Amino acid sequence: MTDRKKLKDRARDELFSHINRCGVLQAAADDQEHWLDETMEYLTERYPDLNDADIRELYTVGLRFCRPAIPHGRDEDDEEGVAEAAVAEVEATEEPSEESSEVAPQTVAAGAEDPATPA
């Protein structure tokens, strides 16, 4: 890995760390952009070897991290529905079907002892 790649990775990791610690994920979109603008200024000073393209890339990655296609966390109103779906999924996997009543063969490694057989 090149030094430049390591530097970009370190700056990216630091950005993600700041986003998580500062509560940016819960902020409004305008506040996220304002926060990112200020943070990019800080990262530009902290990592002077990164060029403008690198900083723009970090900004884009940071913005995508703040606004993912699948939202971070859940709404409080949605928690009950999620819990009900999880319970239904567990119950569905616990119900034995007629096809699954057969016992699957087990593979035993060479030299392995059968725990049910006394030594």
C-alpha cells in the first residue's frame, strides 16, 4: 500500500470517527453539510499532503456515510414492527417441517472422539 493511500485511509477513518462521535448522523441535512464543510477545512490543515481531489472525495464519502441508502438506526415508531417481524422469523425457523424431520449426517474428523461415548 502506498503512503498516499495510507494517508487517505487514515483521513477517511478519522472523518468517520468524528462523524460518529459528534452525532452528525442525527443532524438535519443542512447541519450535516455545514459540519462537513468545517471538518474538511480541519482535515485539509491536518493532512496537507492530500490534494483538492482527495478532500472532495472525503467530503463525498462523508456525506454518503451520513445519508446512506438504508438509514442508520430505526425510528421509535418502527421498533414494535421490527420486533414483531423478528419474533415471527424466529418462530418460522423453529417450526419443523415434514421435509426437515430427517437427521442430517454428521461429519467427524479423524481422531475425534464421540462425546456421548465414555472414554
